[in-house]
Amino acid sequence: MTNTTKNPSARREFRNVNFLSDLPGYRLPPAGIVSILHRVSGLLMFLLLPFIIWMFDTSLTSEISYESFTNAFVAGIGFVPAWFVKLVVLGLIWGYLHHFIAGVRHLWMDATHSVSKEQGHSSAIITLALSVLLTVLLGAKLFGLY
């Protein structure tokens, strides 16, 4: 967007955004990052819903199916190695945690109606930090670090 300096009341002139030159230099604010990741995490949970239902079903059907469920994290599922199963579950953990925390953030902003730019920035940073911190903690448990 350019503005003529000779006449301050002149209309702004808009130009097309070049994907390769303009987009890498664009800095999205933390609230925008949280908003995009909220949508991504919701899409991730939706797309992996059959896997979530399979995990829930096999973990509750019987003791034998529970053993096969826990064995998926040790030996894998068919041709899928165990590390990949753990990685997908880690993605689900992040997706759920981020979606939940960002949802609570949005509910809080809707309920208070007193969100300033600074509050939006700080709550976005808190949302990102909490979702990453909790994902790292639960991921360490998933991969057997404690």
C-alpha cells in the first residue's frame, strides 16, 4: 500500500501482495498466530477423529484389546512403526491442548468485553506458552522420559 506524499487527502493506492517477496517479511501478531493455530488444531482433531475413535474403542472393549492398544505404542500398528504412532498421538495432544486453551481465551474475551490490544497480546503469548509447555510435558511422558 502506498500513499502520495504531495496530497495527504489523496486516496490510498492498493497493490497486489507478492507471495514470494512480501509474505516472508510479514510479521503476524501473536493473536493472529493463536487464531490460525486454533483453526489448524480443530481441523487436525476433526481429520484424526477415526483414529481417536479407534484408540478409545480398543482401549475399552476388553483386556485383550487394551493389550493390543498399549502394544501399538511399543511395536506399532501393522506397517506403521511405534514412533510414528506416538508422533501422531503427540500431534493430537497438542491439538487438543491448544484448541482447549485458545477456546478458553476466546470465552474469557467474550465474557469480559474489556480486552485491549495489550491484553490480547499477553493472553495470546500465555496461550502459546501453555499449550507448548503442556505438550512437552505430556510428550515426555508419552515417549517414556519419566
